[in-house]
Amino acid sequence: MTGPLRAGRWVGLLAVVWAAAALLTCGCTSEAEQSKAKAQTTTTLVASPAPQAATAQPPAPAPPKAPAAPQPATENGPGSLLEQARQALAQGRERQALAQIDQAARALWQRLPLELSQATLVAEPAKGYGIYQPRQDNVYLMASPERPVFPGKGQPMYIYLEPVNYGIKPLTEGRWEISFAMDVELFDGQGKHLFSKKDFMRVQSVSRHFNREFFLNVTVNLKGAPTGAYELRLTLKDLVKGQQAVATLPVKLAMAPLEKK
């Protein structure tokens, strides 16, 4: 393992990100049926008892309260939608049942926190959602004058990211917006911070579908870094929900073999 990076040995870090979203072929609904995707916060309210008026006589006991009637389920809540789907299915209305199930999935999607279901080193940029080839190892060859691999750079690191439960913001004219930013950090094998770049990329997608299939192709090039073990950390920030998810990927840099003459 080499020591910390120095200014004379570190040329720079270049990251290029391309993102694409695959359209989900399912029924769409109006914007009014969708809850707004915002970051959820928890607030605790503490109520102080109201002062009682002075009285010479003890107050008469209050009549017993009738038990509260059960509140009806929210019309567009996941439970209600699934019950409607069950009833529609029992009546042979499969298309309507499928539409209700999709609406329930949308409601649950907006409630759940942002996560990364996939964060994988890949052999080449993915050609579509889920269409990628995992890399066999995490060792990348670096170039030198005697060892030309990719002149001036070294082997690029291709990374496939698949976020789920991200915010989908309703716009006008039946459109929906997905918006991300990403930070990148680099650490050595002992966890020492070497490099960081805030908001080094931004991705925005506007579609007429409520897309629940979205992926990111990330390409990172390390120039002039010494050989050794590193940790690449990508922080994906959901600009709609105000949440973030982190992917940590161990990588190794090795010198390319001498070119045969």
C-alpha cells in the first residue's frame, strides 16, 4: 500500500455521468391522485393543559364518552387501493385491478426512503435498465510511459447505479420530474480522505410516465494516482425528496504490464 497522495503525484479526477430512464409500461393517472414527493419529517407536539375556571363547587363528573367511530381508510391510500383491486379481481375486472395495484405501488413508492438497489462495477456502460455486465474484478491498470494502457488516463471505472423509491414530482400537462445530484469521494485503504467533489454531476429527467425504472451510468477516471487499494464513495442526492443514498466501492490500482516489443 502506498502513502497518501501528494500534489505532485495527483493529476486529477474526472467523472462523467450519463443517466437514462426506461419507460414503465403501465397505466397512468392524473396528478391529483398522486401525493407530492417531499422529504418526510417528524414533529412532536406537546400540548399544555388549558387553565380551568375557579369554582366553589367541585365540577360534576363528565358523562362517559361514546367510543370513537372507526375512521374510514384514505380513499387513495395503499390499503384502500389494494382492497379495491381485490374486489375488482373477484368480479373479473382484471385491468381495473391492475390499475389499482399500480396506484398502490405508487403511493408506497413515495412513502419509502431513497435506496440504491444496485451499485455495481461493470465491464462497460449499461445499455439499458438492468442491461449490464458485472466486472469480474475491481483491479484497474494505470498507464505510464513504459506501460501505455489508455494514454494519459488508465482504465476507466464504469459503475452502474439503480436507485429506488426516489421522488417523482408532478408537473403540468401530465409530466413527471426526476432529479438527482451526486457527490464523489476517494479514500485510501486506511480510510484516510483523499479527494471530494460536491455536486460534481446533476441529472434531471422529465417524462409523461411515472417512471419507476431509472439507472445511472457513472464513469470515473483516476489520473496519475499511485498503485494501491482505495475506496470510492458516491453519494446520490434526490433533489425531489431531499434524501440521499451512499454507495461505497472498493477498487485497486495496479501498474499495467510492460508492453511486449
